[in-house]
Amino acid sequence: MGSPRAAITALTGITALYMALVVFGNITDYETNHAFVQHVLAMDTTFGSPNTTWRAITSPIAVTVVYVLIILWEAVTALALVAGLVAWLRGREEVARRLSSTGWVMQALLFGGGFIAIGGEWFAMWQSKDWNGLSAAFQNFVVAALGLILLHASRRD
């Protein structure tokens, strides 16, 4: 139970469950999270500096495309992690490592690259009191990074 393999299997399972629930929430409560993406892209609750607000995206079609792409990315991430969990449980370590790594890299790219870098800095999400998801994005990025560190540090060469 306390082996590195068991720890990685547990973290893969927890992360898979979390990402699956994120997808479920984004689909079943579509409008709430669509509004989040809409406000971040519109930059309508930032400080309003013309030096940054020129970056805003207000096209409803563009907002919907971005949101759907986020959901699809999350779904593929969840699937990779679920498949990784199944491979861990079946003792297929090399396959499990590749799938878990893929899932965590996808999660890191979405939350680190997409939400922290692009949402947080390019769209100045950090300036918003109402639509600031940086704390949640950072938590997700840390979970993915921790999974990747554990996975690759435990590698038997």
C-alpha cells in the first residue's frame, strides 16, 4: 500500500476522478462555466486599461469555441488518466506510465498554460474580483506537476 507504485496509482485515480467530475460539471452546468470563460475573455471585470483590453475577445462564437475546446481537452485528459488507472491496476506499468504522464501533461498544459498564463496574464484574469480562477488553476497545475514528479522520479532505469 505504501509503495511508489501504489501512490502513483492512487494519485492517477484521484486525478482521473477529479477531471471526469470537471467534465461532468462543465456539461451539466454549461452556462455557469461558459459565463466564466466569457467574462475572462471579454476582460470586462479587469482594471480596464486600454493597454491590455485590446486583447479582449467578445465574439459569442469565439467564446463558445474556446469553451467547447476546453471541455474536450478536459475529457481527453480524464480519459487518459482513467486508462492509466486501469493499466496500473492491471499491472501494465509501462502503458500506465505513458498514459498517466500524458494525462498529467495535458492537465498541466490546460491549467498552467491555458488558465494561468493565457487567462491569468494575457487576459488579466488576476485583476478580476469576480472571475479570477487562478487559485483553482494553480491547484490543478500543482497536482499535475506532483504526479509527473512522482511518476518520473520513481522510474526504474
